[in-house]
Amino acid sequence: MMGCVCPCCGSSAAKSIGKLPDTYVFAGRRLEEPLSGGELCRCETCELRFRYPVLGSKYYESLYDNAIADNWSAEWERSDWGAITSEVLNRFPAGARVLDFGCYTGGLLARLDDRFKKYGVEINRVAAAEAMRSASAIVWNGLLDIPEGECFDVVIAADVVEHVENPKALIVQLMGLVNESGVLIVTTGDAASYWSRILGARWWYCYYPEHIAFVSEAWFEKVFDGSSFLMKFRKFRYFNHSAMRQAAMTVLACVSGVAPNVYRNVGRVWKMMRGRLGEVAPGGLGLGDEHILCVMSRTVEARSRNESEGLGLGGMA
């Protein structure tokens, strides 16, 4: 694709997978003008899938800090939150310092009891205030607000890396906040999952304009090959649907993938009949193991090198 350069590895070996839809909603906020969906591209070098073109970072920041704090409910029974909290509880003792990057209203931090020292980063100031109240956490509005020298036993980035143009750069930056024996826990949609491969640009996860980068286990292994990081992966699904709901969601995913205009038109009529308005998102949420959880830590060699060289690990990368 002419002019399309991978934001992660800088390769020009990228090709378009398909057109992404224009939408009026960004992070739960209804916009006056639609945002152009652009194209979904795939880098042949590092296997990142990404939205092209993207908006400027300042514009994205203005859309996220939107005085709305109920878009992503903290009440969802999300399996990734259970897996993350189990990882923290099993690996770290009382007093461990936990930072949730993109903590929103603090739903995940609130699941950790007062044995842990809880911190967050959240750009949405209304959500950040709620996180401080509900999770008894210290919350900063950005990474640059974290005091110099701070480091943590656990840094969490749950459903975050898909929101940034260069997920590798963010992961390296977050690892710079992890102490030498700590871990970074990342969860995100799996760009190599079955439905992603089948539906391409019509996979439900690509619909949301705030999602601009899509990674996979293969991407992690390629971009961090030869690095000083150890990685452990687990695939999971958001929800465990009943058999009937699973069948219904499969039908919706197929229809929205094969005939998206028909799906949207029928969906709008159905919403109007129920007295509801708004966008009609593609079907398929929770159909299979469409997400990955990656636990990243430093190798023994890297820890020994840092100790011998006296390197501080709490600063920004």
C-alpha cells in the first residue's frame, strides 16, 4: 500500500486487508462528525495489523478525556481480570506495588485487597477520580506524571496496547517501570485468532476507532526476539456464553462479516423498534479465544547485568 509504513518496525512491507467502517462513536462519546475508518493493514515483517491512517496523538487524547466514565463497565465478569488478579495474588506478597496503566474507573484494582499498594494511570479525569475513590489508589493522568524513580512489582496493561500506534514502544516504556523481579501483564485482542483471520477488517475488534493496533503471539515473539524479556502466553475469551447465545453470536458474526450493510440496516431497525438509537457494532464478542494474556519478565542474565552495572529500572525507557 503506497505510503503505508509500519508504525512498529518501520517496514514499508505492508498491505491492505480491507476498508474499516466510518463511525460516529469514540470511547463511548457520540461525535458530531464521523471518524474515517481508514484501512486495516498488515506488516509482512513484524505481523502487526494496524489502522491507516491514524489521527494525531493530541486529538486522540482530547477524545479520551471526555467526561464520560461509564463506557467500559467495571461490573463485567471478565475472565482476563480474574486471570490477572490470580497472577498477582499467586506471585507477590503483601505490600507489593501494583500499577494499572489505563485503569479507567479502577474496577481491576478494586479486585485487589488492601494487602497491595495500588496505583493507576488514566487519561480520563472523571474516570481517574472514580478509580481513586473506588480502589483507594493513587492515580496519575499520564506516564510523565509518575514521579521519577518510581518502580513497581506489577504493571498491568489490560486492553491498552490496541489503543496506541506503536505497541512495542509502549511495552518497552512500561517495562522501564517494572522492578528487576517484577512482571508486566498485557492483555489485548489476538490478531491471529480464528475469527480475525476469517473476517479480516470486518472482525468486531477492528470496528472501534479507538483500536488502532492489533497484535498476536507471533508479533510479540518477532519484535522482542533477542531481547532480555521472558514471555508467557495464555489465550482466553472475554465471556462464557450459553450454547444458545454462542449460536446467536456466531450467526451475527457471519452476517456482519459477509453482508455488513445489511447487518447494520437491520440492526438500526431493530434498535428503533426497541426505542434505542446509535451505532450498530459487529457481532462476535466472546465467540472464542480471541484475546491473549502475556506475562513479561526479565531474564536472569538481564537481572544480573542490571545488578552488576547498578542500573535503575524505574525510569522511563
